[in-house]
Amino acid sequence: MKTLSFCIALFSMSCVWSQIQLKGLNTPKTTIHISAQTPVKDQGNGNTCSAFGIAAALETLPNMPKDISENFLYSSQKYEQFEAETGVTRGSFLKSYIMSLPKYGILTEAELPYPDIPAGKWNDNDSDVVKALKESTTGPVSFIYKYKSKAKLLTLHAYEYLGQVESKNVAHLKYLLDNGVKAIPVSYELYVPGWNKFQDTKYNTITPDAGYGILMKDGSFQKYSEIKKQLPDLNTRINNRTVTFLRTVKPTPTYNPYGGHVVTIVGYDAEGFIIKNSWGADWRYFGYERISFDYHEIFAYEALVFKRVTFAK
């Protein structure tokens, strides 16, 4: 009976994953690697999205653990900033992990779980010690004496860092996804309400319309999608600044609806890239969503591609 129950449960899970892979994806060309992904996690209110993107990518590689500690990845960033006296920041660039992975390595989730407690808030005039303690639950002292010595260092044999121009290249990312790369962390600018949380049984494409507009000669704003019908090369014009594309919602003293966020591209269909987010499995479509290619070409500003990674000897 136990065996039968297990088989039924396994079959049910397979059906769910099949639905995630197929629903909402358009023909003719689709490449998607959801079956290679580890379960979607929730970063809570921490500034740790870069660590979740890095972990998601590493976990798809051969010989890598499938439960890498995002807490340790992010703590490494904060400790490095504290030690180097470069200033502790909210969040981290993907590029900084190229240095930290060989220098500090990785731990598993069992060795350093992600904290359930809310991340601490700090002011710009706080000391770096206070900032490090609030950004990372380990703190610099416990990090160096309790966790760093347990970590396994990595050798990045083959990787590709894509900067602000290169990361926007849709064709190149498609090529990578078609040729063995199963997860690509990428940084985007985002309008938070355009990424709001809800549950659905299909993908809802995130486009450049929400929170942004094309500035017209009369001072009015037009939706991106309307102008794109008239100017097929609109993305190029926006990126070379011959067309003015602006935020249309003003921040308040207590809330800025714009920011930066790292997600993980896991595939694509005819309409855009399929992304894995770190806002829980109850966000959108089981924690996944579609980003339009237009959105990507405008708002992507960094990506990191791991091709071959091993433990250092």
C-alpha cells in the first residue's frame, strides 16, 4: 500500500510539472528546463535575490548540491564588503560572485538555513558593522569563525559574464538555453506593482507597459505597446536614447515602486523568457512567469552564465 501511495504521489507530481512545462507556452519554438530546477523558494524581505539566482543556476549543474545555502552565498558578499572596506550595500551584483565562489565557496541549506526572521533595516549613516549584521544574519564574526571554514570552494572552469549591453542579447541567451545551459541568473529593473503577487494556472507576460511610458513631443506619455506598433525598432531607439522612455509613477518619501531584482531564466517560448522567481511557489504560476523579449531587451542589465563548475581540489 505504501508503494502504491508513493507511485500515485509521484505520478501526481509529474503531472503538475508537465502542466508547468506546457501550459501557456507557444509553438513553434520552445526550450524550457523547468524539470532541471530545484523547488522555488521565498527570499522574504531580504535583499538576497542575487544569491537565489546564483544558487538556482549552480543547482542545475552536474556534481553540485541541489540545496545550496543562499544565506551563505549572500553572507559571503557582505563579509567581503566589510573586510575590504568598500561599504556594505543592499543587495549584490551578479558579477561579484565570480570572485566570491572561488574565495568563499558554498555550503548546503542544512549547514546554514535561510532565516525565517525578517531582514533588519539600516540607515546609510550606520556603521558597516551594523549594516553587515542586518544584511546577513550570520554577521562578520560568526561568518568567519563558524561557517567559512566548513565551506567547499569552487573552481569556475567555464562561465560567461554578460554586462549591460551583452545581457540584452536575446538571441545569445536563446542559443545558450538551446545548448546545455539550464538556468541563467539575470538582473532587471522592475516596477514592483507590475510584478505583483497572485496565483494563476497560466503564464501572464510581464511587459514594458506597466509603470513606464514613451514621452511624446506634447509632454504626454504613450504606452510602450502602442508606439511599438509604429516603430518596430523601438527597443534600439530606447537603448540608444533617441526615444525617451521614462518612469511614470513618482516615488513617495516612504515608498519607491521601482528597483532592481534578480531572477533566473530557465527557458523561452515564442513570446518571451520563462523565469524562476524567489518569491515563493504561490507567486504567479507556481513561482514562474514569462518576461517578454521586449522587456528583457530594455531592462536587463547583467547576467552570469555558468557552464562548468567543480569543487576546488
